[in-house]
Amino acid sequence: MNIDVNGSRVFAHTGGRNFDPSIPALILIHGAGNDHTFWGMQTRYFAHHGYSVLALDLPGHGRSDGEPLSSITDMASWLWKVIECLRPSQINLAGHSMGSLIALEAAAMHPDKTKSLILAGAAERVAVHKDLLEASLKNDPSSYDMITDWGFSKWSHLGGHQVPGLWMQGGSKALLASGSTGVLGCDLVACNEYTQAIEAAKKIICPSLIIIGSKDRMTPPAMAENLIKNLVNVEIQSIESTGHMIIVERINEAIDIIADFLKQVA
């Protein structure tokens, strides 16, 4: 689905169903250097289970036009421009990694309009290792190796994708490599410079869900503790033996956790 936002094309995957603003919307926001395909299985599931799903490509990512935005705040403001074009009856925001920061900041901008908030691989601060940051800014392919090495749990390095025939690490590297020059570096700088997570969390009034990978080395569980303390109505779900790439590593578990949470919200 293509959406015109101030004359610029924004692409959103809708899971094979037409977007219907009268149905509650579930808006899925990808992480650094990724695109809508990261949420592929969740997009299709929820599109066929009662939601109008929008798995968005951020500007300059995937099939969306424009240059990548340089700050989390700008990305959150852009997200509301997309929402205003579609005017869904109910807004549920979900993000992974950088996407979780965008969802958090967006919900803080309009807490009265946000029905629920889902954060996967979230932290008070998504600080980026200097080696990864330097490599990404140089467009060095070693940055893809670092992300896939650190981002997936050790068991995932051996295979184990829940969709037969797919390779988690190979797919992740291919997705990162498919991005335009400079996109990953721009995203990681935005993550590294965002320090307003706690301030944003204090403004949230809707129910929130935080999904944690117990073996996450990029945003370890301890880094979410202060964020959790500042959310007024929060549920925490930890998935064992899972790294930062929760949505890909544990597709079915993530779907079940999100579905149960949304049922409670409804």
C-alpha cells in the first residue's frame, strides 16, 4: 500500500488485506537499517485476526521515498503525519529496537490518541557500540556482521528459524545490505543520540507491553528496568534463550504475546 504524505510516497505492508480505518489499526515500526519485511509474519497474522495492519517503511527505507530522518523525534513526528493521512479509529503502536524508541516517542506526543504501546528490544537508552557506529558511518559491510552476531542469540547462529528453509543471520545481513548508502549509519546515530526515553515514558497513559529477549546483548534486560518503572500500566514478557531480534527469532511466541495483550486492551 502506498500512502501520499505531503507529496512523498510512504509504503506500508498490510498483510494482504485492504486497510480499513474503521478497524483498529496496528502500526508496526522496524529497527535500524531494516524495513517492513522484518515484521512479515506478524503483519500477515494480525491482518487476518481483526486488525488493519500497517508495517511501515520509514523514509529512505524499503519502498518509501525520501532521505532517512536524523532523529527519533523527527521519525515520531513523521509517523503521526502518516496516521493523520489514514485516520484510523484506534491506534496501537508497536516497534522493535529503534522502532520501539519511535513508538515510545510517538505515544508521548499524543498519549490521548494511543490505545496501546508494544515495545520489543527496548531500553532506556539504545547506546550503539563505537565500533559498530564507526563501521556503519563508513558503509563498511562489517557493520552487518556485527549486528547479526550481537543481535541474535547463540542458538540462532546454528539455525532454528521457525519458518522452514529460512536462515536468520543470512536474511538479516541481506536486509541490511539492501538498504541505501548511509541509511544504517543515520539510524544508529539517531538511536545513540536519543536520551528522552524516560521523559517520554512518564507521559504515556495507555497500557504498554515490553517484550524482552533474555539473552539480548544489544539491549540487555537490565537496560529496560528504568523504562519499566516509569510506565504507569505496563506488562513485561521475557522470552527465554532469545536475543535482540525477538520478532524474527521467536515468531510464534511474539505473535501469541502480542495477541494476548491486545485482547486484554480491547
